[in-house]
Amino acid sequence: MTIFAYHGREILMAEGADVLAHDGSTEAPTWSASLGAPVLGLATWTEGSVAVSESGEGRRFGPSGDEVERFETDGAVGFAAATLSPHWAVLGGTAVHRSGGGPVDLPGPATAIAVAENGSVAVGGNGSFWVLEEEWVAVSLPHVEVRHIHAVADGSWLVCNGPDVLRVRGESATRLPIDLEQPPTFAAQSPDGQTIAVVWGDVAVTLVDPAGTSKGQIIYGDKTVTGVAFGPSPWLGVGLSGGDGNKINLATGAVHRTDTHPGRQHNRWMLLANVGPGAIPPKAATAERTPEQDRRDTILGLVILGVIAAGALWYFLS
């Protein structure tokens, strides 16, 4: 499930069956729409956006939120992807539905999808990865589970595969040297290629350079992370449960939040932002895990305390 999308024009999130759009610069609400069932996939680009629900209903919107098209998928898994150019794709149960053409049969079971600037589509699942250009090309992966795929500007793909983040280039897959406390759920790379953001444990975002060197970390105390995406430099967007989101300036460490849509509950939350010029590499955890520890307490206890001691900042966003 991918219910967060962001680029310079727009921030897009979902809560239940509702699609919530915000201005990409000011974070102010712009438009909203309601699908007939919970939203499972969102994507946005310079000229519009697309949403798909768990019932297989798809809708395409113009840049102002006007509905352009409705379509049905074949029992949609619900993931959607798009690029800054007008390429988009939605993962159905047995086929990929995409801009510029009809449905294309999947080569095998798939649980994630991405689309590149040139229109190439990648899907993954059950230990396999395929790229569709003129036909499907297969790449074997080391682990069965594929949670997320991200199209990188250089033509490669980031894949959250089991406990690892892989870079797939051509027909080879290479593990990135990123050490995480929990398996990754989302990954994205900045357009300039200098920063990779990886979500893990539902509450943490680790920032590294392509060599795996730490560039900071973002930890949420009472929110679940629903996606991550880079906007115009130096901004990073983070999708959150409750239909909320953050924009974080990676150059200064400044944190912005999305404004609340009229008529919706206004939420507050806390986060630790260990980014910017003073970012301190997280210290290694030394405490032992016990079966009784709650997953979130484990993450907060083993990771956050190290960076708090090093001088990172907590933000309370209201």
C-alpha cells in the first residue's frame, strides 16, 4: 500500500476512502475526493494524479483536483506509481494498468510497482523483479517479500526486499550497505542521487548517502509512516497516518507540517529530526531486546535515545 505522494506541485495523502491534496510549496489544503472504498494507491505528477481503491476503482484527477477519468482494475492490489512526466501505472491483480496503453498481463504475482521517467514499468513479488519496456525482463531477488519499488533518476531501481534495500540495474541486484533495525518498507533517492531515505519499523526514516554513510534520521513517537518522497532540493516529504504529512528541509533541519483540511480533525504529533548541518550519526544500540517489549518502544528505546544524547531536536507539531 502506498498512500503518500509528493513532488514540487503537490502533496497527496489518503485516509480511509478520502484523497487529501495539499499545495507542494505552502502545505495548504487544495482539494479532496472520496472513493467508494479505502485508498490503497496514490501517485502524483506535474499534470495530475491518480488514486486506486481496494475495490479496484481507479480515478485520475487534473492538477486542480477535477476528475478526468474513472477506470476499473482487475481486482487491484492497489499500488500506484507516477513520474514528473505524464507516466503513471496501477498494479492490478493480474495486469498493469498504465497511461498511454491498455492493460498488460503481469508475468507473475506482484506486490509493488514503480514507473520510470521513460515510461518503463517495474513490478516485484514472490522473490522476482520484472521490468517492462517492450517485454518483461526478469531479475532474481535474494528474498521473497517485495514491499516497495522506487524508480531512480539514473535508470536504476531501489527495491525493499526482505531485510534489505537493493539496487537493481539491468539484470543484476546489489544490496545497499544500509543497516536497519527492522525490514525496510519504503525507499526513495533524491533527484541528485546524493541522499537515500529508507523507512523502517513504521516510525523511522534513515538517511544515508549512496555508500551507506549516515546523513541523519527522523523518528516519530506517535505516528506511522505511510511513505517517503523527495521534492525539490532540499525537501523531503514524509506521509503519516491520519492523513497528515511533513516536509523536512534537509539543509537546515526545518520541519513543516501539512495544514488540516476543513472539517477534518486537527492532529498533533511529535518527531525527532536529526538532520541538517548538525546531524549526528545514530549511536549503536546496546540494550537487549525482550519479547515483552513493544515494537515501537523497542525502536524508540534503542535508536532515539542515542541521538537525543547526541543533541538532536524533538519537534511537537500542532
